[in-house]
Amino acid sequence: MSASSSAGRSSRALVITLVLGAASASLYVLLFFFSDRLTELARLTREGDKLYALVPLAVAVVFSFIHGAFTGHFWDLLGLRAKK
Amino acid sequence: METINFIDLTWTSTLILFLVGFVGGMVSGFIGSGGAFVLTPAMMSMGVPGVVAVASNMAHKFPKALVGAHKRHKYGQVDIKLGIVMGIFAEAGVLFGKHVMVDIREAFGAAGTNLYVSAVFVVVLGIVGGFVLRDALRERRGEAAKTSQTKELTPLVRWVRSIEIPGTMLYFKSMDARVSFLILAPLGFATGLLAATIAVGGFIGVPAMMYILGLPALTASATELVIAFVMGLGGSLFYALDGFVDIRLSMIILAGSLFGIQIGAIGTTYVKDYVVKFVMAAIMLLVLVSRFFYIPGYLSELGAIETLEPGTRGWLDGIGEGALVFALLFGALMILQALYKGMQEHRLAVAAAAPALGPTPVTEGVGAQLSPVGRFERFLVASDGSEFSGAAVREAIGMATKCGAQVHVMSLVAPGVEHEALGESILKQELEMAQSHLDGIKAQADAAGVACETHLVQGNQIHEEIVDLADRVKADVIIMGRRGRRGLARLMLGHATAQVIGQAHCNVLVVPRAAQVEGRHIVLATDGSRFADTAAVTAGALARVCKTPVTVVSVTTDEQSQEVRVETARTVDRVVALMRSDGTTVEGKVLHGEPASAITGVAQESQADLIVTGSHGRTGLERVLIGSTSERILNDTQCAVLVVKAA
């Protein structure tokens, strides 16, 4: 493999990992920022506003996809690979 | 009904949850089973009510199961029909389990559900942990259970498949058999019931599919992901509707567990199977002990036994907490130690083997060509074991026989988050399956007298791994399959194939399933660009070597000026003259209309088995990279297409 393509690939992988990492970190900042509100929504759901039940499900899906993609790229970047 | 109080999130509790998630994820990735049997008790030990712990654990599992099921489906490992049927019955089990939980909570309060969850944990972990420990001891003594490895069906599976209940029979592809849905109903229901009770359904689902329905371990594990998604989504919704999901806890646990899962899953590939089972059994039995010591406290709260002295309660809870912490630390240390030791040994073994491997030999045959444009000495064929890549493998070996080329075959395994939700160590199974697939291809190549090297690659970006390996082995041509012929253009060509063509530094041969490159006739598509000139040189070299007639085609369109049309005709004449001077039988055609359909039409008329076309540069979107005409040709034609990269 040429040195330039290898370096290009590494920097692309680094950029993707950093972007996903930043997106994931932003999600967690928002989670802590709205922590009380989320607890409040669960209470309101218990009291009858059933539509709020969709909020935790949506949160779970978004976090899983973004953070899952980030951790996958993170370990790949660090070279953690299975034995063949 | 007692009110539900979510725990306060402090920096300490957040950090503990993250670490618990990390270790739990690592453990679950290692033992290949849902980590909730560690996470649920850990959350309960932090003061989270049992029902909230179960609900919150379900909420972070179903999206992971969805990602996993989608990926496994692409690899053809999932029986969707079976997953959905079992998932629907599992959903009923979840609904029933959730009602039991809520009823217990209404009747006895939080202590009631805590006792219920803990008691179920003790029973289930006792049974499953005991079996796993027995298996580990047997395997260590060399008496490994062969049932899952052999293709012979057990008497139980044969009996289950022989039951005929009219009006209830369903055919399942994974079993190639018809099974009554009345058999599947209790299996699915029990899976869902357990999932709603302790957030781990795989303990029933996977073994049931393997030992009762006779599915291979990998298909059972992959199909379990569909069940996990269906029941996880439903279960999470049912619990969320009652306000039991503390999404803050779920997401913090998720943050840590996603980091841990891959360490655990990769760790399994460095140790023997029985080591994984020993660790699994040890953790299960430690968690059992932990939950067991909490039970007197809950019984005391319910008034079922004498009220415990605060000191005694603290002492018992302390043992429970200690056992859990010990289980987590023990699991983490065992995995990290196994991973470290295994990686060291692997590195030493690779270093020791390195001097024995010489540089890749250049084979005889067409060989020793100086121009990289028309060189066919090393082929790289990407195979995922599907029927689509089967054609690529077949043609690679066939062409290598004619050209005397060396064939490199690669298969890709992509580790992912779904490894958490499985009942078996799927990564290890998958690596073994991919290696055995590669070994099969190598045997085919050996039989044909073709030099062949196999490469088992791991990574998430398929196209990058292919291009990277092609560079490393200095491949002259990458040979890939193509998916079906209908639908959207991008889907037809296959995203990975399009990206490889866009980013590869060498030529790419795309082989549809039914195509056979026999050297009957070559159609060269040219538009007079420098990319097309490179394609012309390559087509010329091929035609010379294989003594194949060529038709040079160029297509003008309504938008083009008269000058352009005249220039197009000159280009065709120039290429024809060049090839003729090399002794190739060649004719030129200038057509008018839509370029891709005109070119594929010529290929069909002349019964060509290969279309050669140029490709644009190497950066940007793949559609731009390949060129829209080349992409349409790739999608429309039934014969192989060689996309020549500009030198």
C-alpha cells in the first residue's frame, strides 16, 4: 500500500471517529442538561400523558446508533482486532 | 400504589453506572450473552427499583438488536420469518411478564418486585450457570459436546419436526422444514416472559432454537436478534407507557457497555472455548450469590420473616454488593488478562512466522508485463460466501488458470455492537465460518492448479478493506460480484462495489451471477476521454493475450455538437487502427442514442462476455467516480464488466 493512501485512510478514519465522538459527547451533554425534564416526562407518562412514552424510545435509538458507530470506529482506530 | 422514584444522578453515581456498563458490556461481549444479568442486579444494588432496572435495561437493548439483525440479515444468517413468529409470541410473553411485575408491585410494593426479580435470577442463573460450568469442565477434559457441530439432527429435533398439526404448519428456510407454530408459541412466550422479568431472554431463545428446532448456532444467535428487537421494542414501550424507563440510566449504561462489548467479543478469539465458559459460569454463580444475600432483606420488608436488625440487613446487603463487585472485577480482570496474554502470544507467533514468508512470487503466464494498465498477474477476489460473490470466485479461478495469475481471496468479518445480545460467541463462530469458506475456495484453486492466498480481514468499511488489501498484495484486478438486476441503480450495483470502483487504484472486474468470461468477444466502450484511452490499452492487451475479437463502440447523443460527433468517429477509428496493428480482429461502431443501453445492446448482439470501460478519477461521490454511463452499464448488462482505472 502506498504511504500516501495509508496516511489518507488513517486521517479519514480519525476524522470520522472525531466527528462521531463529538456527536456522541453532544448527545450526552444534552442528556445531562435535560436530565430533570426526562424524569418529569416519565412522571407525566405515569399520570396519563402516554404520548411521552415515545421519548425514551427515540432517545435510545438515536444514542445507540451514534454512540455505537463511535465506539466501533474508536476501537478500530486503536487497532483492537480479533485473532484470525 | 407506591410511587416510583428515580435515583438522583450525581457525578459519583454517573461514574459508577458508566463503569458498571463498561464491565457489564465487556463481560457480555466475552460470554456472548445479554449483559442484563449483570447490569440489572448492579442497578438494583445502587437503589434502583427492580422494575425500573429491568425496564431501563430493555430500552438500550432493542436498538442494538436492530442494528445487529440488519447486519446479520445482509450476511444471510437470519431467518426473519422464524424471528418474527417467535418475536410475536415473545411479545405476548413480555406483556404477560410486565403485568405480573406491575401486579406484584401494586400488591407488595418495590420490595415485592425486588424479591420476584431476585428469586427468578437465583433460579435461572443456578440452572444456566450449572449447565455452562458442566460444559466447561467437559470441554476441558476433551469431551466437548458435539451436537451443535454435527449436522445430524438429535431425536428431539426430529420429533419436533415430525409433528404435523393441520392448519398450523409453517415452512422455515433455515431448517428447510415445516414446524407448527403451536410448537414455537411456548418457546417464544417463555423467552419474552424471562426478558420482561430479568431483561435476559436469550437464555431461553437461543438454546431452544438450537436444541429443540435444530438451527445451527450462528443462525440461532442471529435470529435471536430479530426476537430481541421485536420483544425489546414492545417491552420497552409497555414499560415506558407506565413511566418505568429511566432513560438517563439506560444511556449512561449504554455509553460504557458499547465500549466494553468489543473488548469482550474480541477477547473470545484469543482464548479457548472452555475458558469463556468458565468465566461465564463463574460470573453467573457470583451474581446468583449476590442476589441470594439480598433476598432475606426483601422478605423482611414484606413481613414474610422477622424484621431484620439494621446491622444484620446491612451485613447481608454488604455481602450481596461485595459478591457483585467481585463478579464484575473478576470478569473484567479475566477478560483483560486473556486478551493481553492472547495478543502477546499471537504477536510472537506472527513474528516467528514472518521470516518464513517470502515476497509474493510473480507467477509465470502472461507475466512480466511492464505496463500496469494491462497486467493480469495478481487477482484479488472479494467473497462473502453469497451466490453473488460465488460467480466472482469462479471467474477469478477460471481466468487465473488461463493467465497463470495468482489469486488472493478475501473475506470480511465486521465486529459490531450486536455481539452483546447473543447466546454464543458469534464473532468467534463467524471468524471460523469465514475461514472455512476461504479454505474451501483455496481447495478449489489448488485443484485447478492456481496459486491462491487467503485473507481474513476485519473491519467496518468493506470497500476500504478491499482497496487496502488490493494495495498491499499489489493486485492488478479486483474481482467482485454484483447483486440482482432490478431496483434502484445504487442498490443493484451494490454500495460496496460502487465504492471499490471509485476508490481502487487498480482495475475492477464486476461479475454478475450468471456471467462467464470465456474469451468469446470483448466490447470496448469509449468516449474519447483519457480514461477511455486507458481502457482501450487494457482491452487491447486482453484481446491480444486471449485472441478475442473486439468491438469498439462509441455513442453520440442529441446534446452533442456536430464537431463532437466527428471527433467521436475519429476516436473509434484511431482505437480500431491501433488494435488492428497488434493483429486483433476488431470492428468499430458509432451509434446514436442513450450510451449505456446502446453499449449493452451491442454486447448482447455480439454475444460478448466482457465489456471494458473506463473510470473517472478517485475522489468525490462514487457516482461521479465511476461515471454515470459506466454505472448504468454495470447495472444493465448480464456480462462481466472490467472497469479500467486511469493510470
